[in-house]
Amino acid sequence: MDQELILSHNLGTTGNLAVVYDTEGKILKSWFSGYKTEYRHGNIVEQDANSWWRAVCESTRGVLNGINEKSINSVSFSGQMMGCLCIDKDGIPLANSIIWADMRAENEAEAIHAAIDEKQFYSITGHRISPSYTLSKLLWIKNNNPEIFRKTAKVIQAKDFIIYKMTGNIVTDYSDASGTNMFDLNSFEWSDTILSISGISKDILPEPLASTDIAGTISIEAAAEMGLLPGTPVVTGAGDGLCSNIGAGCITQDDAFLYLGTSAWIGLTKNRPHYDDKLRTFNWAHLEKGKTMPCGTMQAAGNTINWINSQIAGVENIQAREQDLHVNELIDQSILNSPPGAKGLMFMPYLSGERSPHWNPDAAGVMLGLKMDHSRSDFFRASFEGIAMNLKLIMDSLVSEISAEELIAVGALTRSLVKKQILANVLNIRIVNNNHSRDSKSFGAALIGGIGTGVFKSISETGRIITRENPVTPEKDQVELYRKMVPIFHDSYENLKTSFKKISSLNGGK
């Protein structure tokens, strides 16, 4: 009998990663296929949904080369969240998808503010009002492209479109539904209150399912394009935020994890939403009705490091090529040449505005305290310390909910011992990896697929193939230093808020 395998797709911002896992969580093969993102003036960020489908088909054929398609038990998904893809009655996209990073709908967010008290809104959806959510983007389409809005039969997310192309069924899962800002976290249904004040019909929203529900089976036509067998089960999957939670092994009440990739977030697993009185954090719906993932997300973590690598670390890039190393390895070595606190240099990592805890699209990057005696090493250290201190502000906003003694760290950047030690010292908590720290989203989607088809009896059973490793503990003297630095970091942001707004206005709101 052929080995039983699970095919996972991670529809990210830059492309789709297809990974084949066995039932013990071992990666047998992976294949990445990219797609383009269109950035335009006015905070416009879009993708062509058909490019997602091409990438999924290409990566599926690539990853299955040499693997018997009969062994694929199921296909499941992790997908980018908070998008807005309008499709017509035939399932054809009416325009590009407005993706999570798009912030054009500020006027629409203000209109929602005017229609409902934000704390009431937050108590229903678990999220604050923001241009980043599907609701604001859909209202922008209604106001600016009424013909597209009139023709819209359904509004869906990235993975939902792929599921439709594979099965002909239009569904979503609870986590992606919660990322639209139209979902009631108390009832796990579309919110009549939010839809009423927004003038949105429930008819254009997909049926929300549990992530582990089977959405359908692969059609003959889709199977031919993908290289899979017709009838293969397609499990609904989840948004990438929840998949990273599952892949981190954050599966029981009070588990906590840190994702550090393009963006970064701290998330928990809870049996109820966490409502922050200052609205700094938010809640995704979890796998099952009633369970939630309280979370705080910063906008640019890995992206900040990538910007530094491309714009500042020219010397290190040359040396890395000469030594056949990744530039991050040389930057880590350089960080060690700077003392904790970077000799008073402090960096605000708001290169893309900020979500948690400030929710300010006008926030910008700042290097504070720069003097003649500062070096490149100080710059590199201060940059990552700034990321860590913003994560500390997020962690403090969740502190009443965090009882875990350690954070499970996932994402490519969390394999760096230097960065993990800074995180442990700033956050004052033990940091551990797990055996899927680099592929937590794909792995989480695979686990969801396995639960959906009975490979695993429950989410708790998946714990047997997840191990925690490489613990890093806080260093007391540095914990005390950062304890003094974090309030200065926060106060500096507060003192610059007005300047951020004025600078943004000078630059046309960009």
C-alpha cells in the first residue's frame, strides 16, 4: 500500500509554497511558485487571483514529480488573510484582489466609526475598525466601483478562491471569516449588526466552516490541471495566522507563541476572546466554535530586516557572497560587537506604519539617539532591539492572558540564536523553537488536513509529532536594562505621533 501523505499549500504574499508531508510530519518535498504584487500610489496593494491558481497548479505538479498522486490523502491550505476578492455568479474575479496590506479604505473605516461605537464593534468582531479589513475594502468597492459591487456574487479570501477552483464549492473557514470584520465571535456567524450598519447583504458572504471540515473533492478538470486524482478530499484549511498557531504547537489552553517573519505577532490559544480595554490587540477565530486566538501583530519585522539588508548592509552583502553565507549570519556577528542597548541608539521599526499596539498608518521608522561614536554594529543591534521592544508592548497588552512560561518561536528569523537571545531578554521569557519553526504555516495546514480526514483524531493528538527544542533563557542583567528602555521607546513614539501625522500629510498621506 502506498504511504499516506498530506499536500499543504501556503498561499502567502509573494507566492505559493506546496509541501508534501508524511503522517509523522516529515517534509518529503516542497515547491515554491511566485506571483506578483501590484503596488500603486494611495496605499493600493493588489494581486491577480488567477495568478494564485497558476502558482498552485504549477507548484502542485512540481512537488508531486516523483510522488504517486494516489498516496495524497488530502489537500489543505494556509492563506493570506483580510483580502477582498469579488467574484461573479460564475466564479470569475471581477477585479484584482485587494490584499491585506492595502490601506486605501481610510474613508470607509471612518464611515464605520461614525455608524457604530468602536468598543461595541470590537465586542462583536474581536477586532477594531481599520482600513486593513475586508469590510472597509468592500465598502471602498461599493463607493468607488459600484458596477463591480453590483455584479458581486461572493466576497472571498485567497484560499477560498483556490478551493472553489478545485471543487466548485464556495466556502470559508472561521478564522478567515473573523478576519473580514463582519463575523460575530460570540455566535461564530456573520454579524447581522455589522452587516446592517454597513449595508452589506449576507448573501454575498460564503458559508463559514470549521477549518477541519472537508470543503469538497477535486473535480476532474482541476485534477487534470494540478496532477492530482479526481475525488481527492480538499480540507477547508485556515488563515495563515491560525495555521502558524497550529504549526507552532500552540494547541492547548494558555499556550503562547511568537511568529517572526515578514510581519510578526504574538498569539495565544483561548476558550474565549480577549478584549483589551485599549483595543491594542484582536482575536482570530480558532479551529472550533468558541475557541479564539488573541493576537497582536506588528506590521514590519522581517520586512524591516530585509530593508536594512538591501539598503544599509552593502558591505555585509559583499562579504556574504564571498564567504558563501547568508547576509543575516554576518549581521548577527556584527550585532555581537555592539553592547546591549546599542550605546543609547534606539530604533522605531515602523517602516510600514503600525498595527499593534498603536494602529497608526502614519507611524514611520526612526533612529533615535544617533551620535558620532555609533557604528554599523550599533545600527544593526538597535534595529532588532526596536522590533523586540515593539513586541514587548504587544506582549504587555496580552499579559493578563499569558500564563505560559515560554514562547514557542516560529518563522525563519527565530532560528538565529543572537536574535532569540535579544527577544528572551527584552520579553523576559524563555524562547523555544519547535521542530517545524521554519515551516509552521505549511505544517499547520497539513495538520488541519490530517484532522479533517481522520489521520489525527483531534488537534491534541497532533502534539505527538511536535517537539520543543533549543531553549534560550533571559539574562537577568540585560532584562533589567531593557526594562528601563521599553518605557523610553514607548514615550518616544507618543512624543512623535503629531510629527508622524504632519510628515505623512506633506507626502500626500503616504
